Amino acid sequence: MADFSYTDAIDQAKTAALAYYDGSDEVMTDADYDTLLDRIREYETANPDEVIEHDLFTAVAAGVSAGGNVTHDVPMLSLDKVTDLADIETFADRIAAAGGTISVEPKLDGMAFNARYENGTLVQVSTRGDGTTGEDLTSNVLKLDIAGLPKRLGKGLADTVNVRGELLMSFSDFEFSNANRIASGRPAFANPRNATAGTVRKAELPYDVKVSFVAYDAVGAEPWELELDGFVLSSALYSTTETDIVAKVLAFGQDRKAAEFPYPTDGVVLKAVERNVRDSLGATSSTPRWAVAYKYEAETGISVIRDIVEGVGRTGNISYTAHYDPVLVDGSTISRATLHNPSKIAELGVGIGSIVEVYKANDIIPRVGRVIENPEGVTVYVPSDVSPSGAPLDQSAAIWRSLDPNDSIGALVAYAGSRDALDIDGFSTAIADALVSGEHPLVNDIADLFTLQFQQLANLSLGVTEKGTKRFLGAKTAEKILANIDAAKQQPLNRVITALGIRKSGRTFGRRLANHFHTMDALLAATEDDFLTSGIEGVGPERAALFHDGFQRNRPVIDKLRAAGVNMGEEPAAAEDGDAAARPLEGMKVVVTGSMSGALAGTRTEVQEHIERLGATASGSVSKNTSLLIAGANAGSKVAKAESLGVRVLTEAEFEATYL
Ligand code: IVH
């Protein structure tokens, strides 16, 4: 077994925990995460002197702010599950025997919350937690304007009312929120539920989101009273002409997939309607006897794994992607899925040639669910223990990692050119790969981008077409990319820092480091201790060491970037021209959309004047010549248009952070 690296293990666990809370795609499986924590625990017991401070073992994982615990006055019960339609009949008989009628309502796939009202005012919002104790997220939630969660109740209700329901994003809320999140340079949320969880766990959100609350139960009020007060009731979301219970369940199973049903669901809840029937049937310690949940089967497809492709990320992490025969699942064709890491591959028992069941996790992300059969001759895939360039791998954590910079250079160059970093329009992963490969690669580090010659780019080989003819980048694209590379020299320091791809840094740390240190020279002169004591949010001993090491290692690349004329200071033109500092948008074509509330607040004309005083040309519509779209609150279709054209989009807050 490979050596266990304690610091790397902590690193990996924190990344996984943050990705989990952040709602971005999972970094490791729950099982791998638990194993990793066990190994950390073991190591700490054996080596108490080396223990680093971290909060991985506390209930609330890394980097997540907790508002404390709330004990629910009346426990928030869970539901018994029935797994086949025959069980539904049994339940229906039980309710009928007690003299009740059954309602069938959507089981909403969000996060269960309790909203507590005292004397008509919303005073506390907490998660369901384990049913007895939840997490107080009042301040986070109250900052959001949540549809269906009134801040005040009408008169005539009890002094204390606890409304139970699901906090969630409708599909259109999700689209809106995710677009704003992506525009702000963050990774997309994987699905509406992750998006909701990620949203309510953040004290500050630098982009706009829409969240709704749907009530399914209350203590201290009747449903119809709630409806009058502006709540949306789960029982009112769906109706059908079917009268038979099973037929109703099946009907909703069809209808929930139709575009008209606005919320994500994973099943139905069957409930006795009458309060007296509910009371007489009662509850066990965890579930009511008057309600059950029925979950629909996730739709799956069957396919054959044709290849498993190993890749290397910009920081050296090895990825494994299964390529399988295209198969239609739930309305879209899927053909690839990540296999996560070597232990997941072993756990699945998957190899090239395996017949597998594939599905879409949370209706969205393709996954390999299980191996149906490994036909004769098919063996479980053995991940290579060397990187694509033959370097040994660090196998101490669930995700294996190459320490050889040659392995990650392709991903790193692609990242440097991406919208998050130097924003070189027209640049792509395929181009980055072509530039770094071959016996004499044109690009060996990101600085080489800036000395590329026109002929080299125009003649760049991009493989062969389906018909077998060779493809080249061509003169037109080469010209465009060269112009954009040239323009990238003026990118603000934070983007140059981001482009270096230093471990545990991305767009956010690029900005934080630039704001704190102001110049590349200051970063190169900084000691590990300078990083540690900088007060930069999120920089602890681990990042301080990685950042110091990262800048020192990158010294030769930074020297080359500087020699190529890339901006190494905060305000590129300020030193030469006194006015330039006040005109940070000089030469840019800027479009503003949505309403501004910060430094740019004002009427549309005022905002545009402001932008022009800063040196830009303000325009009303997005085209491919637009340099920047500033998206304020309730930004509409311009964001999507800008994204489709590859135009950079910033939220108002990010615009302020970058330019003001
Ligand atoms: S009724 C005593 N109705 O499902 C009442 N729950 O597995 C119990 N849920 O924690 C809950 N949609 O988060 C109810 N229409 C619905 C629901 C619903 C989603 C969730 C809820 C609960 C979990 C129980």
C-alpha cells in the first residue's frame, strides 16, 4: 500500500466536504469519504504530536458556518416508504378502515425546514436535521427573498405556529440561479437540491438566486389558514381526474416529468386527509401511521463500456471516464460518466466490456449504477499506477495524483486560457491539448502562449476528421486567438495569479491574493508566514505552505510572463498615465443588465454614464464585440446570450471587486 500522507488526506477530505456543501459535483463517494476520515482519525491517534487543527470531525464540515442547534417543539417526523404498488393498496385499506380518505401529493425534492412564527412574525428558520434537532439557518434564509415564505402571518392564529415544508428551487429557479452562479465564475450546481442546500448554507451570496418554500404540514394552524397567508401547499400542487389511488400515483409519475410540473420530485406522499383520522392512527417515534411515501424508480438504461479514459486535472488529480454506447435515458442520450477513483472502480467491479446499468443522478448527471454482467474475458479495470507520462502516482488518498507537471500541463494551459483566468476568447481544451503534445510541444508552460507565432498556430494539428482528413487550426482562428492572447496581457493581476493554477487556488484566491499583495513581486517576496498572517479569508497553514511553494516554483514562468509583457501589477496603466487609474474600463465595450444596487446603482442611463466615465463604451445589447456584461439583480436573457457568445459576464459585486 502506498504511504499515507496525513496532510494530503486532510486536504482531500476538506475539498470533498466543501464540494458537498457547495453543491458542486461530488469529489468522492460517501463511502470513500468515511474511509478517509477513519484513516485520518487513526493517524491522529497514533501520532498525536502531528495533529493539525481542522474541523472535519465536527458535525458541520469544513468551512460551513453553523448557526447552532434548534430543538423542534414537536418532532419533525419522517415517512415510511412503500416500494411497490401493492403496498399502496394495503395502506389505502388501512386508511379506509379508519374511516379516512387519502390525498396523493408530490414528494418534493428539496430540504425540509421548520418556519417558526411567534405572534404572527417569522422568528426562526431551521433545518429538519434528525427530526428532533435541526440547524438554525435563520439569518441565511432571511437574507433571501423566498417565494411562499411570508415574513408575517394574518391575524387570528395561535401565538406560536410552526410551518413545516420544503425549501427548494423550481426547475426555472434552478436555471436562473445556476446561470447567475456560473456567470460569477463558480462551478455549476449539480441539481436543484444541491443548489438549495448550497444556497442556504452561505451567509453571503455574490450572485442572485430564487428559492421557494412549499408547506406540507403545520403545528398550530390548519392548511387553509396557511394558504390565505401566502403559503403554497404541497397538497394543492397536483390534481388529476383519476379516482383510484394507484392510478393517481401512476398519473403523477407520468405528469411529474412533463414540463408543466415546476418542482423536482422523487415520489408521492399518501396521506389521510382528516385530522381526526390522523389523530386516531397516531405515530411511531419516527413516522406517522397516517402517511407513507412512494418513490418512483429512477429511469435507467443498459449499455456496454467501450473504454475507460484516464485524464489529469490541472493540479494533477487523475480522473477516470467511462465511455459507453450512447443510450437514451429520461429524454436525453448519454455516453460518458465519471468512475470517480480507483476504489470506486473496484467497488463497482467495472471493466472495458462490462454490461452496465446507467442512470442520471438526480435526473441530471450520468452515472454508472452497477455492473449487470462481465461477459467472459472481461476483467475489472486496473487503474495504471503511473501517469500518462509515466510518472509514479501519489496513491495516499482516494483520488490519485500525479506529481509530474508534464501530466497536468494540458489541463493547466486550458485553465489559464479559460474565462475564469486569462479569458482568451476562442481558446479551447482541444487547442490546449494540441499545443502541449507532440515530441516538440509548442507550449511547455503557460508563458509560452505569449510567444506563439502566427504560422505555428495556423498550422496547429487538431487530429483528423471523421472522414480521415487532417484538421488544422487555420489562419482565421489563429489570427483571432493571437489577438486575444495579446489582449490578455492587460488582464488584471488577479487573473494572472489564477492562471498560474497554484494548488488550492482558483478565481477567488486569485482575487484575494491580488487584493492583499497588489503586485506579483510582493507575492514572490512573501514568506510562508506572510501568507499565514495575511488575514486573507481561507488561508490557513495548508494554503500558506502551498501558496508559498506555488509562487516560488512558478518563478521561472512568472519571469517569462513578465518578459512577454503580461501585467504583473494591480493597475497596469496607472504608472504611465495618471488618468488611467480612474478609467479602468478604457477601450472596453460594456453592457449592463438587471438592476444595480451597489456602486453602480441608478437609472439605466446613469449606470451607462457611470460606465463611460470609467472609460468604457456602454451599449444596450450583447454582441460578439461586447467585452463585458455586468449582470445585476433579475438579469434576464442577456446573460444566456453573452454566455453563448463567450462574452465575459460579471455580477455587480464582482465587477466592483475587479474594477472599482
Ligand atoms: S409529510 C408528518 N409531505 O419527505 C409529516 N413530506 O420522508 C411528514 N417531503 O422530511 C412529512 N414532500 O422533507 C410530507 N408533500 C410532502 C413532502 C414531504 C417532501 C419530505 C419531507 C420529510 C420527508 C419524509
